[in-house]
Amino acid sequence: MQNTRRFNLFYTIAAILGIILVHEAWMGYQSIKPLAYSEFQALIREGKVKEVIITRDEIRGELKYPDPPNRKYFRTTRVDNGLAEELQKYDVKFSGHIESRFFSTLLSWIIPTLIFFGIWFLIMRRMSGQMGAGGGFMSIGKSKAKVYVETDIKTTFADVAGVEEAKAELRETVDFLKSPDHYGRLGARMPKGILLMGPPGTGKTLFARAVAGEAGVPFFSISGSDFVEMFVGVGAARVRDLFEQARQKAPAIIFIDELDAMGKARGAGGMVGSHDEKEQTLNQLLVEMDGFDPASGIVLIAATNRPEILDPALLRAGRFDRQVLVDRPDKQGRLEILKVHVRKVKLDEKTDLAQVASLTPGFTGADLENLVNEAALAATRRGADSIGLEDFNTGVERIVAGLERKNRLLNPREREIVAYHEMGHAIVAAAISGSDPVHKVSIIPRGLGALGYTIQRPTEDRYLMTQAELESRMAVLMGGRAAEHVVFSHFSTGAADDLSRIADIARSMVTRYAMEPELGHVAFESDQRSFLGPGGEQFRQRLYGDDTAREIDCIVRKKVLTAFDRSVHILEENREILEESARRLLKHETLEAKDLEELFQTLKPASSDFAQSAPECKGSCH
């Protein structure tokens, strides 16, 4: 600091002296009074000039003896000799003059320079704004992590609910940060890294903030994509800077969200050398994780919903020591999460949150937060003073099925087809024992392409499904297409999504779950999608021959045809109920669970020993 002050003081003194010298020279130059050229010629004739210095436009000189006004030096502007002789002949006093171009020349240099630096400054300022915190062109290698001090983080474990096992794992880390001596008395060390894995929306980021809020330590938050820029080497520099900042503020917590953006397995996919920048960033992260001492009080927490693509070097012991699964909550977990989110809204005292939790299987914490908000909006739209159960039902339908599109008017023929299609689903579901009960049937278009919908609500959380349950689900999905066949003797495009889901179930039963005796207990395919969230279509590597592929196709077709025949059989046995329920649906557009119970009082249940009438596949499928 002292060297910096001396350096600045030296340059300040030198600048002041320079200004004084320039000022003195200029004042000395200005103190010489200009002399008329005719007077200069007269002084020459009188022999008073001692010496002169001649330039292109000016003559400067010294007199032998000072003039009466005490002038010893003079300067005059040159005049053309011919003109001077002519003027002197007629005794005319004359002098030369040079128009000063100092300011015009100065401005011709200064203005373009100012414009250039102004444009450069605006561009750099805009780049700095786009780079965000820690950005800026000159600080491009600096970490862009958002730093929260202890007082900034208000989130605690009281704000996190539904996943008690994960909370218990992280609570131990908090205790370690608060009292490292107690945990280290037997030689234990704090885990270097904690990897939070789970589907999107389950609260991984919230967990990390809760850990920082409970521990009361600085919290560095950054996304994995912030390390990768278009400049080579920036990612590794930012990793170094991030850990250096954390060391200065230790004990501290570093949180890297979406770790898979920078921690993808090296060499996975792509050509050699195509991911050098990402690999350099990952290598630097591995080096930093090996380099810091857990006793320094730095904990690295990362979150991802795609752990299967992470580099194995990240997951080994000594780096991410703990891997915590933050899964979708069960019914009790959903109830606890709802209790957290309804604190901010006005809830009707008669609303049973346990019933709401039972209506939302598979919902994540983010989904439940959105559900509470949708219910509040629904209650506001209908002018209610508080949120009731019907508002939660409206919110669930909006999230699951999409927004109602009452302005999409169907012609009478299309409405009739949609009504029979949806009642086909409902009747087959009601006739098959063990199927999820039907909660609502509607022919009001929703979402992007749904012309109608049938909502089934499971009575409990399920983690396993038997072969019989999968076959029943296929029959329910095929109920709409079967109803069109029974009533109209033709098919429409309305069953496209149903057919896709049926085919997926049938193929999974054969290739993944080995539920076909003819093929034995062999899994021919594995699930290529992420187990923590829905994935798109993936490339499936076929590990079996053409004969086996043909046999698989035949069995899949057989299962689909069996499901169709089963649905047709149920609907033909209950044709009167199908007609009556479709007419009522056309009249009211929506039927609730109580309306369906009234219609299905005389429903004939499906027989458990339904004979498979689908043709056997022998040899070729053709």
C-alpha cells in the first residue's frame, strides 16, 4: 500500500513540474512583442541587429543595443521580398501575419480521439452489464458467483419440507460447520463435497440455501454454465478465482447449480478435442477439490438432475463424498410442503390439505408451490374470500390438462365422437378392478391439442406395478379408440397419444421387464433416459438379432390387440351405459365423480379370465 502511495505521489509532482515548465516557456514566448517587417528592415539598415534566426514564416533575432522600451529580442513575420520593396518605395508601413491554426489542428486530433474512446467505453460498459456480477471485459477471468453474507440468507430448514432423509444428511453438515472441534475430536473430517441429485423442482437449490442460512456462513452461488465462455481458459480461471474468494471468507459454502453443464464425462460424445474448454474447466475443479483442506471450513455443494452423465472422477471418494437424493415427495411429504406454501395465502378452514396431497401424486415441491398459486388465482377469479378444495381441484386440472379453451368450437359430429371417446376411457377404468378411480370427464378442449380429457386419481403412491396392472392400464388407454369402433365402426385421430403410450408400455413389458414367457427372463433393452426426470427420445442400441426383433414386434402387437379386444368386450357389455353417459356428457360438457357413480351403478365389471383373441405370432409377422 505504501509503495502505491509513493508511486502516485512521484507522478503527481512530476506532472506539476512539467506544467510549470511548459507555462514558463509559453509565457516567455508571448512576452516578445511582435515587430513590423518594415521596422525590421529599418533596424537592419541602421545596423542595430546583432543576429537573426530565420524560419519558414518567421524571423526571430537579438538587437545589439536594447531599444528605448527595453526591448532586446524581437520577432517578425516574413513578407515576400518583391512586395516589401514595392511597399517600401511608397513609404508604407507593413507587417506579415500568420493565422493561428493551433485550435483547429488540436480539435482535428482531439474530437476523433474522444469519439473513438467514447464508443469503446460504451461497448465495454455494455459487455460488462451482459456479463453480470464479476463480469467486465478486463475481469473476464473473475468468478461470476453471487456472494451472500450471513445476514442475506433468510432460508432455514423450516422452509424445507417433504424430504426428511435429505434434510437429516445436510443437518449434519451444518453442525460440522458450527462446531468443527466437536466433530473432529475423534479424527473425523467434514465432507469435501455434497452432491444433491433429484428431478427438477424437488428443492435442491432451496436445500443449499437452507444449509447456508442455518450455518450462518458466506454463501457463493454460481451455475455450472457460468464457467464456460467463448474465450479459452476462462472457465479454469474462474474456478481458481471462486475457490480463492471462498478461502478468504472461510468458513464458507460454495454452491454450483446444474453441475452437469461443466462436469459432463470427458470424451463422452463428440470428436476428440471438441470439448477442450469444458474439460479444462472440469480438470481445474478436480484439482481445486483435491487441494483445499476440509479443516479450512469450505464445503462444496452441487446440484444436478442428470448424475448419470457426470464424470466418474467427480463422484469418487474425496471429492463429492456424499450423494444425497432429493426425490419426489410421498403423500406425507406433499402434505408438509403444502403446509409451508399455504402460510402466504388465505386458506379456508374447511379445506383438508391431506385430501389435496392425495390428489397430487408425482408432484414435486415446485409443482405444489405452483398449485397453491393457481388455487389462489382460481379463488380470486370466482370472488371468494379464501381458498377452498374446489380451487385446488381447478389448479390440478390446469396443471395436468392445461388451460381450458372454450373458444375452440367443435362441430356437433366432432363433439359426439369426443364424448364417446372419453366415456370409453371412463367405463373401461370403472369396469376393471384395481384401476385408478375416475375423478372427472370433460369434452372442453384444454392445452395444445386435447379435445377432451379423463382424469384418474390414484388412491395411494405406487412404486411397483404388476403385469396385470400394466395390462389393465393399456386397456383403459385403449378404451377411447374401442368406443369409437363400437359406436361408429371407424377410427379417428383423437387416439394418437393413447396409442403412443400403449405401445411404449407394451414394448417395455417385453424388452425391459421380461414379462413375456416366450422370450424368457431376458432384458433386451435398458432405459436410456435419465432416471431423475423425463427425457426425450433416445438412441436405443439394439443388442439382439433380427429374429428376436421380429418376435418382439409380434408379441408387442399381440399385447396391443389383446388390450383393444378387452376394451371392446367391456364396452359392448355396457353399451346402454355408454350411450346414456355420452348423451349426458354432451349436455353438461363435464361430469364429476359423483355423476359417474350414479351412471355406473349397473355397470358390469370386466371378467378376470378374458380370453385373448389376438392371433398368435408364428414365424413372420406379416
